[in-house]
Amino acid sequence: MAKLRAVLFGATGLAGQQFVSALSAHPWFELVAVAASPRNAGRRYGEALAEGGWFLTEAIPAAVASLVLADPLSVDPSGFDLAFSAVEADVARELEPRAARAIPVFSTASAFRYEKDVPLLLPPVNGGHLGLVRAQAARGFAGYVAPIPNCTTTGLAVSLAPLVERFGVQAVLVTSLQAVSGAGRSPGVPALDVLDNVLPFIAKEEGKVEVETRKILGTWAPGRTEVQPHAMRVSATCTRVAVLEGHTETVSVSLGRPASLDEVAAAFGEWKGDATARDLPSTPPRWIEVLQAPDRPQPRLDRETHGGMATSVGRLREDAVLANGVKFVLVSHNTKLGAAKGAVLVAELAKAQGLL
Amino acid sequence: MAKLRAVLFGATGLAGQQFVSALSAHPWFELVAVAASPRNAGRRYGEALAEGGWFLTEAIPAAVASLVLADPLSVDPSGFDLAFSAVEADVARELEPRAARAIPVFSTASAFRYEKDVPLLLPPVNGGHLGLVRAQAARGFAGYVAPIPNCTTTGLAVSLAPLVERFGVQAVLVTSLQAVSGAGRSPGVPALDVLDNVLPFIAKEEGKVEVETRKILGTWAPGRTEVQPHAMRVSATCTRVAVLEGHTETVSVSLGRPASLDEVAAAFGEWKGDATARDLPSTPPRWIEVLQAPDRPQPRLDRETHGGMATSVGRLREDAVLANGVKFVLVSHNTKLGAAKGAVLVAELAKAQGLL
Amino acid sequence: MAKLRAVLFGATGLAGQQFVSALSAHPWFELVAVAASPRNAGRRYGEALAEGGWFLTEAIPAAVASLVLADPLSVDPSGFDLAFSAVEADVARELEPRAARAIPVFSTASAFRYEKDVPLLLPPVNGGHLGLVRAQAARGFAGYVAPIPNCTTTGLAVSLAPLVERFGVQAVLVTSLQAVSGAGRSPGVPALDVLDNVLPFIAKEEGKVEVETRKILGTWAPGRTEVQPHAMRVSATCTRVAVLEGHTETVSVSLGRPASLDEVAAAFGEWKGDATARDLPSTPPRWIEVLQAPDRPQPRLDRETHGGMATSVGRLREDAVLANGVKFVLVSHNTKLGAAKGAVLVAELAKAQGLL
Amino acid sequence: MAKLRAVLFGATGLAGQQFVSALSAHPWFELVAVAASPRNAGRRYGEALAEGGWFLTEAIPAAVASLVLADPLSVDPSGFDLAFSAVEADVARELEPRAARAIPVFSTASAFRYEKDVPLLLPPVNGGHLGLVRAQAARGFAGYVAPIPNCTTTGLAVSLAPLVERFGVQAVLVTSLQAVSGAGRSPGVPALDVLDNVLPFIAKEEGKVEVETRKILGTWAPGRTEVQPHAMRVSATCTRVAVLEGHTETVSVSLGRPASLDEVAAAFGEWKGDATARDLPSTPPRWIEVLQAPDRPQPRLDRETHGGMATSVGRLREDAVLANGVKFVLVSHNTKLGAAKGAVLVAELAKAQGLL
């Protein structure tokens, strides 16, 4: 089977580089074109990043290094099977619909996450929401825009999914200790801001977590034109700490019914995720790893579990404040499942479901 | 007035050095003797710390540098007016009662914090509890042991006090992002554990926060033999981050009655603290500073406010999960108000109240 | 005596804020006007920096907070006695000559450092070079431009000065471990670049150190139109590390004649600096502090010595490779003596020498 | 071919864990016994490290997790083919000769590095020195002790070897910026010491680098009873920075004859290493990688090159101070080639050379 041909928008930024890495040697998709800001158009990808511009530890794949960067507005999407988008939200608002007129667009940008006809896809949690993209035909799209959630929402939603399924969830309070890579690198988080420090504020992040969690865990069925958000109340506090990769989150949950800690641990440990996402190329052996050591999860030790596609959960305890309260700590890889690899997973889901 | 003569136990460790600093040029107390582990006994304080052993940026005060370190078991407490104690809990259990037979002991150790006849003193919050130390006469003490709270409890209890007074508090959830200095330095937190990392666990810390907060905010009246803990429910998650000094805490509070954010901000901003603690030498201009900038408080920028004696509060928002919920972020200096300077403040309170 | 009235260019950046701090309560100078990029023009200084824009731990001085930011091109320099400049080199090339037509300009920018009629002033080392500014009259300046050296050169030149005076210096090799604050904050050094990392390259920095060291330590006498650089050979390697403030430098020096380590230590310890700089308001008690502890100097512990105006030197040893070789480690405050406070010191020198 | 059976001393520390990782799935050696301090004796390896004691990101290999920890003094070495030793120098002085009476011991400890009949083995540089171990028969050893160099010496000696071969080397000055992992973890480097800081001193390290570099690059021929050290002069300054893994070193070299930078780059790039070490299981594709980007090597990006077995070299420039001077920056993995994997490489060399 020939691989599907992909174009990548926003290829030179940190998020774009992570797409290049995530697509290297992918069994279904081949990156055949790269686009970035016009000032780099016409240069080979490898040359544009030669002087200190490539930030990953692995080398640039040779096949990508030789691709010539295109101006994104000059790209004809009909020459490709699908697009990945790693651009900022404001750029996404222009570029993504333009591409979606012809082909599916899998995106890390927030621009379309909150539109009614756009599912917010985290395949192990809500792979069944994918069909909502068909509603975008009303926009005149032959393709569609399929965004992934904010990287802080991702691990939270994964950890809540088995609790919602087994016990119900009334409410959740979360404090995030987020890595700096989530902010990219140009400029990203200045070292002056996080060395010997905590930033207790990330613009718009808390609202994203609160809205997205309810949408991801909401319900949708074929024929409906929007997702019915989950009714749980969500309260988020988002902070930035001196960690390179891997978001840590302290979570307190009010369950729908009493449950022992053993029952909760079993819910995490036995969770298989949505049936649509169990056999995709990027599916990890387990979506949730429950750690027993009292001092885990830690971002540096646990972020790469199953290639950064698993959410590590530990420190499971009762919460004395909430009704049927339990609390735990999770670590999730913000630039793997939470970004490029998460978007590739959605594209895999689309392919497996016949929507690509 | 001649200054009261103080002896310091545990003088060479990081906490001990902070006592040396806190007592330098103190208007009421003079550090006239220093004790430390027997292997250093007989050496001058300055010599014992000459080779990489003194960790503060200011120099060792000359008067202290020339003091000869004593074996703590050889110290006759009756030669002094008061003692400060910066030893570990297990050592405190032996040394502190021995000294308290003769003189008051102001301590950062946790050894006696949970005993019935021992108040847990944070003067702006519960200076009125001091009289409970009289109950220790039953132990045969001419003096008493007066411990301060755990450094993570300190900022939390200060921030809760005005809310308890004005609205009542039903429950509180807190996540701490704690500095490494709280763990001392021998060995303290290994760099390998916190560089590019978060430690999601600090042994026994969460239990201390939960118990101590209720005791500090509890009630006591002359004649009673123990503190009646406050009824609020407390849920704590304690983490360690790569910050040198200053604990950051994200706090969600369920108030006793509805209150607008403006009313809560006013409660913080107008709070004067307990009447007993308003004019002590170490009393800051305000116990709580309310910050308006959206990205404050930050530990590096705010920990030193009013000499590390103030708690900085910011990011006041409604909490959607809790009944009458509000949430905020605080920064408190863990080795100033939360340690040596906090213990000196208690000694000042004792002097002002005629108990020294 | 009325204070001299100063205008500050580049007032809102990190370097500009350090000037605001350095001039707060200065005995000779008063900051009466602030200028910054046109987009902030018309706003009060305090308002422009209210939302996360002020990075120092002390508060903005009230008198400065209420100043209205001017567009620098609209500033009439003849309304002031002197200017301080904290702008980038390219902006300096336009703004500084414009101001110098009317008044002296004391600058941290590199734009004019290498011009023949411009001294590179580090008062304790070459205060006597100040008179060279008179040569700028040929440019039609009623004032002059007086830049200070690069912050990495500063500590090196201070430490070399007593060696040049007493033994002569043939050559110097230096490796710098530089703090991130030297790069400013917009964007400054990204956290992704220095967490768990060393950057082994800082653009143009090594050339600056090599050229500036020789110019600062060179000779000039009244009547001459340029500085004769010192003949020493200089080899610099500049790196960036995860330190907020304070440059550490490892230095190996080939002296002009054999000298014992005791003699070298005495040369450092007895050095008084240039006679012109001994009694200025910002002159520290000693320009060089020689530390005996084997593990000093350290940037966090030693950068603030004498208000950041002293260079701390330690680890004095023989160097087995160089002729008459000695080696040592120094720490110098890159944003105090190495930036705003260093420029204020030059202005003090100018005032004391009748050139202001 | 059955694998050789290895016992590991010091198995529970950080260095020991790195041996466990390095030997996992090794084609020639099998770890069949683990020894550690007596207090852990009798516990299974996996249990002893279950609660926060295992520091690597990969899981403990199952075969090792089930091994029962032995008291090292109770181990009968004659039951094994070889030993690896990750103990501290003082313990090594007792344990290693005891084992060497029966079997070869490959060690990261410094205890025997400076003995005349002990080669200091870095196979790509001096694999030919291995035969010197035969001289240890005079100690009554049926085996021998074969230590590897200090981790800071390793990268330096690798980078100097091609220069010695092609141009000769007169002298070298090096400043190291060392990672914290080199100090182990119990207690290792306290976070308080390196956050926002540089430690300019590591006890005994500079002397080790100076002596070991000359011994490794020295000459030995069969029949001789000791290594003739290389005559180059070496001057080292060793510092510690906030990096987890990977030592960065800035190096200035005085070559034996003039050479262009292109010639030096070619010497690095073409270097194959000693013939004895070209086909061992752990031999990387290249021992030296020359990087062209101006801001490389960086420890975080380059330490893992070729599994941590390569030395990355960049920033090649002329050095204006030294005769025939060149300078460069290198990064070398201190706990891979510089520790456990380096010792395994020596064991591979011994096996290939018939000395095992």
C-alpha cells in the first residue's frame, strides 16, 4: 500500500520539528512537503535549520532535510492526501480552512477547537467523536479540520476517562506544573522567568482546560451536529516550572459514587481506551500506567513512557474535601501525545475509520 | 535594657545559620552561645564553617564567628534567658525538654507540635494561643517548648486567617510547589532529583499541613489545656520544584458564606493580624500583600517581601467546584517567616506578653 | 547642590530597569525623563510595566513610575544635563550621537566602543582615559558618548589590572560561564536552551572580550587621539549557563615576570584602583575581594558583594602551561558593575573630573 | 558461545545501576550476581530499589530485579568469569584486590589508577596498554584490576589522541563544566549548590585530569612494567554546573607543529581510534563527531550521540595565546563512555585480546 502523502504547515518551529520526528518512518504517512513563513520559502529544510535551528536530539531525517520550504499560501492542498498543521492560532485561522477545502487537516492549533462542528479529538477517550467532522461539509470543505486538545488537557482527560466510565465524575480540581516546551521556542519561556522560579499564570490556559475537558469527555452520536459537553465542574490552576518536557498535574476528583482506592486503581489499570483507538500504529501498550513507588510519577523519569503516548498516574489517595473524593498526580508528555504525536494519532484514527 | 541572652542548638546547619542571621543586631535578643553536634564541639563557629560550610550571602557576624561551639548536652540552660532550636525532630525530642526545664525554647522542629499542651504558634494568626505554654508546668518545666509550624503550613494559615474571620472556611485544597531549601543541605534535595523535574512527594508533609492548619486556626482560651482544632476539611498535595527559596501554593477555599472577589480581596488587604503581633520588632508593615499583576506572586520576585515576613497573594478567582469557592496563589518565604525568623517572632511575642 | 537632570533611553527593557534602580536615590543624579520605543510613548512608566513587565524585586520608585514615556526621537537633549542609554547597538548608533550633540551620554551599548575617539571606560582600571572624550568635539558634539565595556570583559579587566601594574601580563586565556540576564529578556535566552544544558557560543562575544580587554588596559595620555591597546594576547571562550546573574570566569594568565602565589594574592588584595575612581559615590570598599574558601567564588553567593561593584577572585593556583603562569576563578556582576551601575560610575567619574 | 558470567560490586548506587543498564542484553557478558552494602544483603535487587531507589528512565531488567543482593565480602569471585566494580575508592581498595586474586576486575573507581602495574584504559586511545595488566601477576593475582579514567579525563583524552598522533601536543588547558551525575546521588550534589549557581571546585578533580591525561596518552610496550607518561603539560580547571548528564569542556591546545584548522578538523574527523578497539560490541560508528553548527556541542543535545560512546567536538578556532594554538569545545557523556559503558568496553577489549 502506498503511503498517504502529507504536507506540514509550520514546519520550522519547535512543534513543526516534532511533527517531522513523529512522521519519520511512519507506516501509513509520508511527509512530502513542508511549508513555513515566507522568509524561509525556497530554502531547503536542512539548510534553514542548520545554524542552531534544529532542537531535537535526533538528526533531521535526510528525506526531509532536502525538501524545499514552500510559502504556505502557495501550497495547493489538492496535491496531497492530508495536512498537518503546527502553526499559531491566528495563522491557523487562515491556513487551515484553505487546506480543508481539499483535504483533512490535523492540527495542534487552538483556532477551531471550540467550533460546534469540530470534534476535539483524543482518540483513546473520544475516538467515536470523529464522525462529527462530516458536519464541516456545510462549510464547503471536501476535507475537514481536526484539532487536538491543549497539551494540559490531554493527560487530565485521559486520566478522567476511566473514572467517568466506571464511577461517574462530579467535579475536578487540577493544578498543573507545566514544562517550558509547551510554549515553543521563539521566543518561548525566557530563562529569566523560570530559573529559581515558578510562573503562576499562563495566558488563557485555565479556560482552555476547563472548556476542553468537558468537551472531550462529552457525548456525541452520529447525526448530531455538536458535542454535548460533560456536566462535570472543572477548576484549573496552571503554572509553569523549570522542566523541559512533561506536564505534571495534581488532580482531585469528586466521583459519582463512593469507590475505594483499590477500585480506582483498578479502573486506571484496566482501562483499554476507546475501541477505535486500540490498534493504531501509535497506540501504546497501555494508555495509563499506574505507578506504585510513592515518589512517582516524575516528569523526567516518566514522560517518555511508551514513547510519550502514555499518561503516568501515581500517589492515589483519598481527598478529604470532595464528596467521594480521590486525588492523584499525573505526568503526560506535552509535546508527544499532547502535540505532534497526538495529531498523528488522530490522522491514524481517521484512516482506520475510513475518513482519510 | 540589657538584651536577653540566647543559646542556639543546631547552630551549624542551614536552619541554624538562618537563626544566626535572624538574630544579628536583634533589638531584644543576643546570641551568646552556639551548640552543634559533638564532632564540632570546641571549634570556633567561624572556623567550623570556613571551608564551604556557610551558605548565606551575608558574612558570618563577627561576634558569632568567634563563639566556641559547645556539645549541646554539656550546655547548662540556666545560664541563658532563652533557647532557639534548629535541630532535627529526633534530636529535638531529647534536647528541647532538657532545656525547657530551665528556660523557654523556641523551635523549628516538629517534635512537640502535636502535643496537647503545646501551642503551634504563628503570631499574626494565633498569638493568643501562647498562654497554653503555661500548661507545660505540669511537665516540670520552668520554661516551655514553643514550636513554629511546618514551613508549608505557614503561608497557608496566614492566607486563611482573614477568610476564617470574615466569611468562615468550610474546606481548603492546596497544592504546594516547594523550594529545596526547606530540606536543608546535608544532604538536602539532590540536584539529580529536581533539575528538569518535579518531585511529587515529600515524606509526611501533607499530613503535617492538614493537621497543623486546623490546629493553628483553632481556638484556645485561658484555662483550657488544649487547642480545639478548626473544623475545616483540608486536602494537601505537596511537591518539590527547582526553586531555591519560597514556597508557592495554589489554594482553593470553600468559604462559609457567599462572598464576591472584591470582598475577599478586601479581607486580605485589610487584615491586620492578631492584636498581640502588631508591634513586635519583626512585624512587617503588612502580613499579606495582595498583588494585582496577573502573573504574580512568583517565588523569586516575591519571597523577600517585607524581609520574608509577608505572604504574597494573587490570582484571586472564583472556584467553580467548591461551594462559595474562591481560589488564589500564594508565595511565602519558607526559611524566613517559615523558619528562623518565624521562631524569633514567637520569642518576641513571648517577651511582649510577659512570658519571657 | 541641585542634582543633575538625567534622561534615560531604553527605559522599559531589563537594562533600562536596572538604570532606574541604579539611579534611585542617587546623590548626584536625578532621573527626570524616560524614553522607550514609540509604541509605549505617552504611557506612564508604571502603567507600561504594570502587567508583568517589571522584573526587579524592588518596587518601581514612585517618582519614576509617574514619568510619562517619551518617543526617544522627540526628546530634546538640551533640556537635560546628561543621558543614560540602555538601547540595543543598532538603535544606539542613531540615538546616541543625536543626544551627544548636546550632552554627555553614558551607555551600555556596544555601538561606539571601538571608535578611535571613544574611550572604553572602567573607572578603577582606566579612569584616566576619560579625557579622550574631548576628541569627540571634532564630531560636532557639545557632549560625548562614553560607553562601558561588555559585561564579560569587565570582571576580567578588573582582575588583570593589578597584575599588569605589578608584574606585567603577556597573555590571558579565559573561559566564561555567563548568566542569562546578560542577554536581556525580550526574548533573552530561552529556557529551553539552558535548562539541563550549556550553550557553548554567544555571538560576537569572544571578539568583544579580546579587543576590549586590550583597549581598556591600554594607554592614553592627554593630547593623544586614541588609546594604544595593551600588547597582551587574549584568547576567550564564552559559554552560557543556567545562572540568573553573575558571570563566572576561569582565567589563566602569563605574567611578565615570575611571581609567587602569595605575591599575586597580595597584588589583588592591595589593589586600590585608579586614583580617579577611589571616592565616587558608587565606589565599593574594595574593587577586588580575594576569597580563601576553596569553593569560592560562586555566582549566587558572591555576585552581590559590595552591591555588585566588586570582582570576587579565588582558587588562585599556578598554571603549568603558561610562562610565569597563574590561574584563578572570578565572579563579576554582569548587570551591576557590568551594566547600569557601571555606566552610572562613569558618569560619576565625569562629574568628578569636571567633564559633566 | 555461552556468555561470560559477571558479578557487580556496588550494584545499588547510581553508577551500579548504570552497569546494570550497560550489561542488559550484552552479547558477551551476563550479569549473574549483584553485591552491595551489607544492609541491603539478602534483599532482591528489585525490592531494594522499589521505593524511589532506581534512577534510570528504563525499567530494571527483570533478570536483574530478581537477583538477591549479596554482601560483597561474602562473594566468592571464583564462581564468576569477571567482576565489574562501581564502588567508592576506599571500598575498592579492599574489594578489588580480593576479587582480582581470582578474576579480572573492571572498575570505575580511582583506587588503583595511579599504580605502576595498572594501565588506565580508554580503548580507542590506548587499547594497546592492556597487556600491562600481566604485571599484576606479581601481586599474586590470577586476574587483575583494570580501572577506567575519571569521567572528565575521558573526553579530553579522546579529543587529544588524534592531535597527538598527527601533530604532536605540547600543552593543553582545559576548563570543564561538569554534570551533577558524576557525583552520584547519595548524597551527590545538593540542589542548593547548583541551582542558579556554578561550583568552581571539585575536590581532587583537577589533579586527576592532569595526571591521567598524560598516563592515558603515554607509551607502553610489551615487557615494560609501567607506562611512560606523555610529556605534554596539562592545566585543568574543573567546575560543576546545573546539567544532569554530559561534561562540556573548553580546550586550548598547543600543537607540536603548525596546522590549519582544516587539518585539525580532518584529524578529528578521520580518526579511527586504536586498532584494538575498532570492532568491539560497544564501539560506536565514530569515536569523535565534529559538529559544524556554531552553537554545538551542547550537553543536552549531544551527550547521547552513538549511545553516549562518542565525543562531540565543535567550535574549532585558532588560539591566539598558545604556540601553534587551536581551541575547541567538547561534550562527552560522563556516565556512559565515562563510567559504566566505558568499563564494559574495557572488558570487551580484554575478551577480544584473550585476556578474559
